[in-house]
Amino acid sequence: MIKVSNIRKVLGANVKYYRYQIGYTQEQLAEKCELSPRYISDIENNKGNISVDTLEIIANNLKIESYLLIKPQKHPTLPKRVNMK
């Protein structure tokens, strides 16, 4: 069973990874999801809670299945700052 704090870490890492793979900045993803860039940043930095509806919106805009955002995965290490200009 995954601990709550670990779920946030998994979610944050997965959002960042899939955002990087699709080539979006935090600002671009936020705009597509109709969320604030700060909110996307908070998700990627394991802060706060998100609703299931928001999880689905983010997954849809990343063009992935929702469950992939909360599934523990081994991703290659990404740069600390992922700027996709």
C-alpha cells in the first residue's frame, strides 16, 4: 500500500515526466487545463491535494490514462528545472 505522502511524490514526478515528454511548460499545461501555473508547480513539488476531476483533466491534456499519474514508475532523471521554451 502506498502512503499518502508517497502518492504526492509519485503524482508530482509523473506529471513532471509526462509534461516533459509532451514538451509542455508548466504554463502551457496550466493553460490547457484551465489551472494556474502555480498549481501545476505545487503538484509537481508534492504540495497540496488535487481532486480526481483535476487528475483526469491533467491526464487528458497530457494524452495519457489517468491511472498513470498515480502509478509508481521508474522514470529517467529529469533536470531539476524543466524549461521547454
